[in-house]
Amino acid sequence: MTVKTRIEDKLNAAFEPERLIVLNESSHHAGHQPDMTGEGETHMRVRIVSPAFTKLTRVARHRAITDLLKLEFDAGLHALAIEAAAPGEPTRW
């Protein structure tokens, strides 16, 4: 199972999102560090709209997501960009 699929599965189960997009942006970070070739799944972006975020601050939303994905970071995920919104909030995507 890919990192992207594991992230999608965990986010779907935990937050029951109305919209969810997980993007692999690893290729944009080639050379970021000596061992980063741009291949693999080291840099991901999460775009998520969920009712679970309705009363949470931006920081609390990010913490909830990063806490959920701790094992992915432990397994080699280097960076995660998060765009989290509650239903009805504007998004840029």
C-alpha cells in the first residue's frame, strides 16, 4: 500500500471528509536534501473539508491531522502541507 493510500484511508476513517485530495509533491523537492531525489513519497499535500473541523482552530486542525499521521512521519514522510477547512469555509482549490 502506498503512503498516499494510507494517508487517505486514515483521514477518511477519522474525519469522514466531504472532500479529500492527497497530492504527492515529492518531485518538487528533489535536491531539498542530499538524499532527496524527488522520487518516492516524502512530501505530501492534504486538502480536506470535514465537519470535524467546524469548531477547531487552524492549529488544532493541523495537530489533529499530524497526530493521526505520526506513523507515516516515523516511516519516512518528510513534509506535509495541510489545507483543512470546515464545510462552508472558502478554499483556494
